[in-house]
Amino acid sequence: MKRSIAVIAMSAVLLTSYSTTQGQVSAAAQPVQSVLKGHIKNSVNLRDKPSPSGNIVGLLKKGMDVTILERSSDYFYKVQSRDGVKGYVSASEKYISVGQAATIPNGGGQGPAGVVIYGVNLRDQPSTSGKVLGMLSKGTKITILERSNNYFYKIVTESGKTGYVSSSAKYLEISGNVTGPTPSPAPAPTPIPEQPSSIQAQVDLVIQAGKKYLGTPYEFGSSRNTTTTFDCSDFVRQAYRDAIGIVLPADSRKQGSWIRDNGTAVYDIGSLKAGDLVFFMDYKGSKASSYQGVNPNSERISHVSIYLGGGQMLHTYSASSGGVRIDKLDGSWEYRFLYGGSVLK
């Protein structure tokens, strides 16, 4: 009887030890993953696909924290809420702020640091033919992951977005040397330019791209994923994207800030050049006296257009006006003028 009890007790000890060891092995086998957190600044819809046309599967309320699973496009994050629900939310800073990852994906943090000194396209391939994922604005901090070829770095931003950017010193300022072997030179003997060499040629392409949308209906808050309707900033953005692959910020106020941060703002209508973005304040009246004493740097931007030269501009501002159209920069438009500036250098 005593022998049987001893055998049972020993079996229990061995079983417990085996279970504990198995649990330790299982835990050790779990991969350690980088986690990128997001904080909901204003309530936003959670959708079943990364598009404004996606079905709404829930509402993320202001103050909630989520886990960022991926940057699905320029306009949407894939996220997971605390209760495990997954979906897509707008990437607009109006709705979500993204914290820095505990460890940056894809080996980030191992290479030299850099900062963008002039707005540059982020692409999905180390080539000018790569799809533009977005634009990194002046001041964006990055980590160099590798030198992909003679003309492109693979980088990761502070928010964890990975892609390829031109290695030209025009766009980036690098702290330290890019380590690792340098890949074999590309077959072409000279670099492929990021954009057409002549600024005038680029401006002509932008204006041509904009004019092809003449008459396209106006819609406030139009989707940035289609060209069936436009609001003012969406139209300007699409013209530059179609023509030369530059992806400007998605709204007029951010576009205005981008111009001031990356170039020289022009406060005299007579100094505007063809292709310049032109920014306007809210309508206050039809007389010049209604706009006296306005500080153009503190007034809220409410409209943007593309200057064509000769006192004309290409823009869209209301459904009743007929959508995309050409107007003279005079009358109340002249009074509402804040400043303008070139996207190109």
C-alpha cells in the first residue's frame, strides 16, 4: 500500500516538472514583436477595408488606445482595439496620433540616423519607377536600413513606415556613414533623375494634368482614392501626383505649411509664377476694406489653387460653380489672397 502511494506521488512530481518545462519551452518559443501604439484623438469609424467605402464595423471613441498592425495606404492604418477587434481607420492626424515603436521594424535603429531637408517621395521600390507611398516632408527623422543601390536608401521613419528614398544629398542629411557592402552599380552609367530635369517642363506637366479634370464635380471632403470628385486641396494634390509623382499633404492648411517649410512663401501676387500653389483666407466680403489689417501668417487657410500665370488660376471651390475651372485672380480672390509658393526648386 505504501509502495503504491509513493509511486503515485513520484508520478505527480514528474508530470508537474514535465508540464512546467513544456510551458517554459513554449513561452521561450514565442517571438518578441515590435508594438506600435496609436491614440484616438477624435472618434473615428473602424472599417472592414482601407477605403472610405468600406463597411463600418465599429466606432473607436476619443481617448481609446489601439495597436497599429500596418500602414495599409497613405490614408489608412490597420489597427486592433483593446477588445481584439481589427479593422481600418483613417491615418489623418485629426483622428489618430501614433507613438514610436518599442523597436523599429525591419531592423531599424541599427543604421545611421538622417533627417529630410527637402520633401522627397517614399517609394515601394529602389527606383524612380517605384510606386509613390507618400511624401516625407522637411524635418522628418529617419533611420537608414541599407544602401539599396547607387541612388536609393531603404529607410524607416519614426512612425515605422518603411520604403525607399533618393540618396541624393539634396533630400537627406545623414549622421554617420552607411555601413555594409555597397551593391553593384546599376546598369545605367548615369543616375536616372527623380523628376524631369527642367522645372518649367514639370510645371507644364502639372498644368496639363490639372486641365484634364476641367468640369470634374466639386465635393467637400472628397475621397483621396478617386478622381470622380474633388475639393480644392484634393484637386491640387492629384494634379501634382499625376504629373510628376509628388504627393502633397491632403488638406490646404497642411499644403500651406509644407510650402513655407520646404520653399519660399510669396506674399505679393505679382511675384507668383506658373505652377505655384496659391492660398486664400475665408470670404469676408466683396470690398478690400473687409480684409484690411489681416496677418497672412496667422489667418486660417480655407482654399488653394494652382496659378497658371497671366493672372489666372486653376481650381475648384463649389458644386454650384461647376467644379474644376479657370478663374481670374482678381476681385474678392485678390482680397482673400494670403500667400503662394512653388512646390519645386
